[in-house]
Amino acid sequence: MQEQLFTTFFHHAPPGLDVDAIRAQWSALRPPYDVRQWVLPLPLWAKRPYDDSGAQAWGQLRQELTQADHDKPFCLYLHIPFCASKCHFCDCYSFKLGAYQEQHIQRYVDQLCAELRLWSQQGNLHRCPVSTVHLGGGTPTFIGAAALEQVATCCRDCFAVSDATEWALESTVADLTPTMIRVMDDLGFRRLHLGVQSLQPDIRAAIGRRRPSAEVLQRIADTLALGWVVSVDMVCGLPGQTLAGWVADLHTLLAAGVDGVSLYELLVYPQNQKWAAQQGLTKPDRHVTNYFLFQAGAALLAAHGFGKNLFNHWANGRDANVYFTFPTRHEDCLAVGTIGDGVFGQYHYRHGRYAAYLRADMTQQPGLEGGLRRTAVENALQPLTTAVLAGTIPPALLPALQRATAHSATLQAQWQSAALITPDASGGFTLTPNGAWFAGNMLGDMLVV
Ligand SMILES: C[S@@+](CC[C@H](N)C(=O)[O-])C[C@H]1O[C@@H](n2cnc3c(N)ncnc32)[C@H](O)[C@@H]1O
Ligand code: SF4
């Protein structure tokens, strides 16, 4: 049955795809690892209730910050929740603005800047080096040149941004006009996370991408020509997706010179459930074909010499993926803006949603929803959690991996026997493509321990 599913799917595999390597991964899977029941790695606030209200969390964070080193780097994440329209498939916290767009944007940007100023007055934060300024969303470029300049200037005024700081943004091609690229380049941005999703015309139409794939490739070429690091997001599980189309897309993007690729499986949540059902994307078996597509993507990226620096992100040597890898460097993360979630030391916090964020008096406290301090157990698991999410388990963590037992075997034995990890040249382990798919389950295994 398992073999039959595999053979049917890969019957007409494109030449050059290492089908045997993918089969080896599929054949190694055994309970409790079922591709239909994989779980996403979740942040702390999604796993258990907050310890503190927003006001209490701010008190905790202020204390944490008075004790912080003045030379410990941190990364700065700013969430911009706006988009020109809401894509049917999307599960991000983002929305289309109705009337009075300019006023909405101005009000939001003013709140964001007031929040940045408030944080910069805490402890030594204004002196600590900033590793990256990352604009996420939503579609940050939607707010326009003037607002982007206001935000970037505020970051530079408030914090120790230097030439070593990487300025990064997430965007969609529709918003990334040549003029906008120039604006962002002038502001110092040098890294792009481009939401490509698919290059196939039918799929692009089904998910509401209005720009042709030729324009996607042109924007990639434009930004690479400016020396930017370009990473693309690709989703498997979209309507009408085929193995041939998926593999062709990845080949095209690699030939275009992208530096990094993040692979996602389409997540179906209440907000996109109706659309997904209409598109026939809610059958339980979809996870099996999506897993096959994911595996094909992983095999292809590995064959092109791309390694993982995050469980679902493959990168060449230029792409350090600075924001998403901040825990690996033991950095803190100052996240601002609606739903922004950050961490200082052992304290994790999250902001409120849009209306609550706009209501907050930023001269007193940021619009936090709540916060939590890592427990002793969560702290003990933190190095292994960070390593799994980074896709590499260094030799120093092997004793922990061998000591820890989940179900009946040690974690190391259990993960190796399902081919989730494989020994690497460092003497530690690397997450395999199976590990990339089951990273969230692996974090869950540790809590069973
Ligand atoms: C914060 S979004 C920003 C992307 C950008 N606005 C765009 O549309 O291209 C980041 C990425 O999340 C991924 N994503 C969005 N909705 C998803 C879903 N329902 N399931 C899986 N991945 C999703 C997409 O690959 C998207 O590019
Ligand atoms: S996919 Fe991108 S552009 Fe579309 S709604 Fe989501 S964040 Fe906005």
C-alpha cells in the first residue's frame, strides 16, 4: 500500500530527480511519524497560556532589559499587517484596508515608531548591536515609500544599527515595482523574502497571483543585480499542483540564481478552510502527496548544494537567513507591531491584534497581549529545541539526545530509525528531509521525555 502510493506518484518523475533517495526516506517512516499527522513547530505562547497579562509582561521585560549586556546583539522584527488584497490561501496575520487607507497607515506607522522609541529607552537596548532589521507581514512595501522611510529612519535613530546590520523585507511581486526596489535599496535593504508560491500559470490564477511568472523572474534578476540576497517562499499543496510543475519551478528559480528557498506545506486553517474545501484541498490524503512534493523539493535543493540553516529553509553560502536563525546565535529578538512576538533572555512576549495595538498608549507600554517565562524544563530543552529548528544538532548535544527517552527508545535511536536525522561531518546530526517535515513532532517528542 505504502509502496503503491509512492510508485504511482513518482511513476513519471522528471529526469535527474533522485527518486531512490526519496523512497529511502518514505520507507524509513514508522510510528509515531505519520505524514498525515505532522505538527508545526509552535512558539511558546501557542503551546500554553500566558503567565502574565500585557501590563505584567511589560514589567518583566523592563526588568530583564535593565540587566541586559550592552553589547549583546539582537534582531529587530517589525510586523506590517497590510496587503493590497487578501489571498484566499493565506494564513498570515494580514488584511486589506478599506476606506481611509492613508490615515490607517499613518496611524499604524506612528504607533510603530512610538513603540520603537519606548523600547529604545529601556536599559542598554539602544547601544546593543542590531543584527538585522526584518520587515515582515503582510506586505510591508504596501505602506509606500514615505512610511517606509519614516520607519527605517526611526530604527536608525533609536538603535545601534550599523553597516553590519542586514536590512530584510518580505514582499510579493505585485508590490515590488522597480521604483519600490530603488526606494528599498536607498533605505539600505539588501535581503528579500519573495513570496513566489508557484510559477505555474494555472496555480497562480487559482491563488490570486495576478503577475506572470516572467515578472517574478525579472524582479529576482533586478534585486540580485543590486547585490541583494534573494530567498523565495514556495508552497506545496496548492490547487492542481503536479510533480513535474513543482520540480520545473524549483529548477527555474535555481537557474535564476536565488540564494535560498523556504518550503511550506499549505496549511488549512479556519480562515482559508472554505476556499481550500472548494478547491478539493481538504482530503486527509493530501498530506501524502504534499509530503512527496516536499521531499522532491528537498532532494533537488540538496542536489544543487543547498544546505539547511532552518528546518524548512535551504540556502547557499550567501544566505545566512539572519532573522529566522536568531536563536542559533543566542540573540534576543525585539519584535514590534501587531501580533509581533519576541524574546529577551528567558522571557517571551506577544503583541495584541490590530485594534488593541492601535489603542495602546505607546508612551507608557507597548500593546502587549501577554508574556511567559520559560520553565526549568523548557530551559533545559532550549538548546536541543534550537538545534532541531536550525536543522543541525552539534556534537555537544549528543549526550542529551542519548539520555532522553521518548516512548521506548532514546531520542537519538528513535529519530535515526525513522531517518529524521543523519550523522554529519561535524560528528553531530543533520535533519534529513523527513526531519524537515517532522520538526514540530520532534519538539513534541522532547516534551514526552
Ligand atoms: C508572511 S507571508 C508574506 C508573503 C508575501 N506577502 C506574499 O504574498 O508573497 C510569508 C509566506 O507564508 C507562506 N504562507 C502563507 N499562507 C500559507 C498557508 N496557508 N500555508 C502555508 N504557507 C503559507 C507563503 O509562502 C508566504 O510567502
Ligand atoms: S499571501 Fe502575502 S499578499 Fe497575500 S494576503 Fe498573505 S501576506 Fe498578503
